[in-house]
Amino acid sequence: MPSYRLGAHTFIFQQYGFDPVTQLEKMLSAIADSGFGSVELTNSSLGSDGFKSQVQSSLNSTGLELIGASHGMPLWNLSEYKRNYDILDEYSDRLSALGENLKCGLSCSGKDFSKRSEAENDHLIQAWIEVSEMFRSKDLELNYHNHGESQTDIAFVLDNVSEDILPMGPDLDWLRVGHVDPVAFIKAHPGRLSLIHLRDYKDGGDRTAALGEGDVDYAQLSKLLDEVAFEGDLVVELALPSGTRPDRPVAELLQASRDHIRETMGL
């Protein structure tokens, strides 16, 4: 049986109106009760003055292992780079206060490759290198988390920043949104994959609220991950379908997703 660390992301709770700081323990309890052993937080859970004690208390009470926390920043933006770097510097200090070897999946969207200037594209590559080195200096791992970018946009980063500097933390649904074949992507970059975000979606349609309600073949995904010798983390990041509101308790979505992973992937 594969030994992937399987976790859940807390993003879905914000769609349900949870406060990521004051209700953190309640959120993590729902994740643990659903059978997940690990959790990835949003950066907003690290925003309060008392974040360290809040996070550690919630982890201790639920028994969950912390994978890390995600963030997003327009690194291509030349005029805002100093401000963005300072934000990530402070954020990485907070993340490192929670432990060593934690991961940060960083997204960088808002303006795609074809619309950026040559100077912005050159700056983007340098920014990825500088920010990644800053995280590594604090015993953290920064990974590139796609957020709907095209194949051209993703390839520009991967071709110009070596994998030893910047691992990849792809979201398979966001690959699909960017018209990138998730299976082909995994096969093309097996040694670069640090963390994979999982959702379910309809072929030719939108994402679904829970795993098992769409057309993603998770049994086949499990075989593929074995074939490429994947050794990273799997994180279920649920998100409501576009334009919909909650119609079931979030705990029900988590439990259905956890059960589906167990049934299809043996995890």
C-alpha cells in the first residue's frame, strides 16, 4: 500500500462562513473526524497575534499533522515586488514558527504569460528564485501551486527555474481549467511533484462539491502515482461548484471524499 501523507485543505470552510482563526479547532476537528490524518491551512489562519498557540492547540487536540499553509502573490508585478516580498518574508517567519520542513504552495496568477511584458516575465523568474531561497533559509519548502494558468505559463516557470529550487504542487482541477491534461502533466514532471491537490469534476463541466461525484478516475490516479514513484503529499482541497451555495454540511462533504479515496486508492 502506498504511504502518501493524505490531508485536507481548510479552504472549503471559508466558503461555509467559518472564521479561519477563531474557529480553527472546529474546522480541524471536522477534518480529523472524517478520517484525514493531516491538514493544510490557508495563510489567513496564521494572521492573528496568537496564531502559534491557536494552531498548535488545534493540532494537539485533533491529532492532525500539519503539512503547511498555502498563499498567493503576483510575483510578476515589478512595482509591487518589494511589498509582496515583505509580506511573504513575514508570513514565512510565522510558518517556520510552527515547525521545520513545512510546505507553502504559492500561486501566482492575475496576469498570464501572453499579457505580461518581457520585463515582467524576466522578473517573475528571478522572484521565484529569490522567494524560494528565502523560504529554504527558514527550513521551509516553497512549491509552485498552479491556479488556472495555461501550459505555456506553467512551462515558462518550470523551464527557467530548476526543480531543486522550486518543486511543483499542482492542483489537478486547476490544471484542467487551464486546459492542461493532468495525467500527462504528472507523467512529464514526476521528480518535481511535492504535493498534489485533489478535487473531482465533471468531464467538460465544473468541479463537484465532493470527491466521488464527478468523473475523475481515482483508482487510475493511484496506479499512475505508483508508476511515477510519487513520494509527496496528497491534499483534498474541496471547493463548491461555481455559483452555488452550501446545500449539505461541510462534514458530509469531507466524509464522502475521504471514503471515496479509501475505496478507490486504498488510502
